[in-house]
Amino acid sequence: MTPTESWIIRHAQVLADTTLSMRDLYIADGVFQDEPAAHARQIDGRGLLALPGIVDIHGDAFEKQIMPRPGVAFPIDMALIETDRQLVANGITTAYHALTWSWEPGLRGAEGARAMVDAVERLRPGLSADTRIHLRHETFNLDAEAEIIGWIGAGRIGCLAFNDHMEGTLKSRSRPEKVGKMIERTGLSRHAFLELVDEVYERREEVPGAIERLAAAARDAGLPMLSHDDTSPAQRAWFRDLGVSIAEFPINEETTAAAGAAGESIVFGAPNVIRNGSHTGCPSASDMVSRGLCTALASDYYYAALLAAPFRLAAAGVAAFSDAWALVSRGPANALGLHDRGSIRAGLRADMILVDPNAVGGDPDVAFTFVGGALRHARRSVSMI
């Protein structure tokens, strides 16, 4: 399948901006069209919703494909191809793989980060979803600074996030059930891991300067930046001054409100919506949506949550369906500077899904997924006209 495909979607309920209406939809040359192309293939969209494709600003469930059990790794190409199947089956047409490059070895170490970036670049032409790298830079990973700046300059990453899990690691070192999970993915002994934590933490005075230099490189390249788990309005303001305009998973309502008052993009996890709250004690995503303090939802660690979350929000009366769907389409697209997608409108990139809202089990099901005008996933038949 190529973007030269031409399609007519008949009788679907099309979400165009804020309204759902039954009409025919036309795709040709990779974009939505005002008129049908000759010899287009046809899909009967009766009973289906035609929705803008999902833009996943942060998804790291691919890690479970690479290492489904601690110390049990699979080839990265196999893992990414399997992940790609999951993405389009769940309506995700643009995927930012949230790749953590940490100071720790193992799954999130330097070797894994380099292999992941190389693999995405190598596989991208054959992947169904538009797949990019969301680099989660652990801010204590000081030795990676020069290489990351090189990646930014070479256009190898799609966005840069600043993550600091060191404080949490220090707090968890006396809690075996917490620190054990970290140790498992590194392949180190407990003693060696804790020694490494102390060694890395000794360089804490160098961290702010490294963040400032990385942010400057990203600003110069026009690269979107996120700060992860902001703990206070002051911390969010510090990142804002560096040009980091996306607040990702702020950990309290005060910080979230400060980001909202500044007109910033605010990301929460779709699993938070499905599970009726955060598993780490952070703000309820549904509450933040109801207060206008969430502009984008991310799959985080569970791809299927992104498809279901807008339907749950609408059913609960938290938001109108069009507004809820914008949280997984137009909202993240705008935050990432992807102004060619996120809506169904003539001239925009034809990233779209046809969804059965009343599938078996109660959650919506993706019948068809189009990426750049090409059919990438189908659970029903198509015909010629």
C-alpha cells in the first residue's frame, strides 16, 4: 500500500472539528480531498465513526516487547515490528516511542538507546505508523550530553524530554519492592546498583548546566521539549524559561494549574483515565480534563488506553466527545508542531481511523486505520467502485 491510494468512505459519522455528521469522505494523494478521485476504492462506513488518527506523544510499552521479562531480551527489530502492529490496531497513526536513556546500564542504558534510534531509522520506511523518537533524557546522565546534542543536530529525535528519577531512586533504596524493579532491568547486583547511584549522585551540581545546554541546542533546532514529573510551579517556570513548553505528567494540581495559566500543553496518561486515577498518586487525569488542565493524553505504558479514554470521558460527562477526541489527536499534534494532522479537513494528511463504538466487550474497536492516505489495518472488507 502506498500514499497514492484513493479512497471513498461512504456513510460514516465523520468527526470534523467539533461535530459528528454523516457524509462521504475522500482520500487521494495522501491527503483528505473535497472531491472523489477516479477509480477510488470504497469502504462502507455505516455504523462507524471516522476520527482523526491518534497521535501518541509518549508511549513506552515497546519496552515490554524488547524485554518481556527481566533479563529476557528479544531482537529489537522483531520488537518494533510487533509494536507497530499494536499501534495501528489501536488507531495510533503517529507514534513517539518514549525512549529512556539513563545513567543506568541495561534496558535503559547507552547501548540500548543507540540500538533503538538506529532501529527506528532503519525500519521506519516499512513501518505502518509514522514512528519517531521521544528521547527521555535522564538528567543525571551527564556523559550523554554531547551525543544527544549531536542527535538533535542530525534530526534523529522528534522531541526531547527532561526526566529526573534520581530523587525517586534515592528514596526507594530502602524499599526492596521498589528498587528491585530498577535493579532487575540493569542486570547489576543490588550492591553494584546502589554504588552506581551514589557515584552518579555525586555529580548533581553539574545537572542544571547540562540541562541548559541541551535545551539551547533543542531551541536552536526547533525541537519540541517536555519536562517530566514537574514537582512545583517554580520548577515548571524554570523549564519554561528554557523553552520547555510541554508539561508532562505534573505531579500535583498546583503545578498543573501553573502550566495551564501559562497556556502550556499539559500531558496526562490515558491509563490514568481508564483506571480512574494515577497509580503513583498524581492528579486524576479525568479531573484535570474537566478543569481544562489537560490538553493531551498519552498511552504511557498501555497503547489500548488511548483509543478507549475519550469514549470513557464522554460517557462520564467529563467532556464532549469532540473535545475528548482532540486530547488524542489535535492536542498532541499541536504540542509537537505537527500542524499537518490531527483533524479531518481537506488538504491535511489523511491519518484517520474508522471505529466501531459498540464492539464486543464494550470498548471501541478499530475497523480500519489509514496512515498518510494508505490503508494500514483492516478488520473488514473493502470493494471497488
